Amino acid sequence: MSLRVITCVGGAVAPYVDDLARLRIEVFRDYPYLYDGDGAYERRYLEAYAGSPRSVFVLALDGTQVVGASTGIPLSDDGAAFHQPFLAHGIGLDSVYYFGESVLQGAYRGQGLGHRFFDEREAHARRLGGFAMTAFCAVERNDDDPRCPGDYRPNDAFWRKRGYERQESMFCTLAWTELGDTAQSEHRLRFWLRPLVS
């Protein structure tokens, strides 16, 4: 195994977009997202991130294969669905650096890459300057969801160790097609915030 981590800023991620689209579809099929992915949508999503010159992509590669990825973008450069909860709480969009997702193939978990993904994105936001906090959101499922596998462990404890606070009144709603469905349905995602300390 020749595992390495690289960072791409903005359009520099272009050579990896197709690999990242496949990886997102693969990982988000699992609980709790249960996402029935669409390659064309994924490429548009990733290309929108790449279009921001201040975005960041942290990639984990085993040889030449992309096995993990984590993204970030200034909140003001992201979609309107992510803006509203911050505006409603009087938080300026320009003060927030938003983390899109971290996806990692199962065989590579438990090796510290989750922390590395956060470290690299937070460091990028600090280098850019002008941001007061970092933020992300995650889908919520009912505790008794019958689709939850017995070995599932939520990431809440990990996020808290990273200094992120669960926001009791900040949510957004996104639509995607779940496995086994034929149409999109709406899903609620909760925000987590952390001051960006220098």
C-alpha cells in the first residue's frame, strides 16, 4: 500500500473529477445517506466546487487510485440551500468556510485519514484568511430506522473531539433518490460549527 494525501485547489482537481464522482456514489450508497447516485449530477457538483478558486480538495490516493476525498469551499461560493440557515441566524456568509463532505473507502478507515481531512481543510481556510468559522452538515435519521446496520457508528463523537458543536436549530434540506426509490425525496441535514482558531 502506497497511501498518500495530496491537496488540490480550485480547478487543479480537474484530472480527478471522474474518480471523485465514482467514489462519492460508492460511499454514499451506505447508511445513513442511502444515495442512489447519478454520475452526471456528481460531475456537475464537483465542477461547481472546482470553479471556486478558493475551494480545496484533499485526496487520499493508494498508488494512482483515489480512495478518499474531502472538500471545502467558501460558503458564499456554495449553493443557496446552504446560505439560508446562516442568514437566519445573523451569520455573514463571508465569515464561514464550508466543508462539503469526507468520503473514504472502508478498507482505509481507522488510519487517521478522517483527522487528516479536517486538518488540511482547516489549514487551507486559515491560509486564505478572513474566515471566522468552519461548518458542515450531515443527514439525520431516526434512531429506530430499520435500515441502520448493526455495526453502524455515527460520527458525532469524532466531530465533537474536533471541536465542532451540534447546532440545535440550524438545518438545510436537500433532495436525492434513495436506494430502491424511483423519485427524489427531501432529507434534513443538521449543521455543526467550529470557530476557526489561528
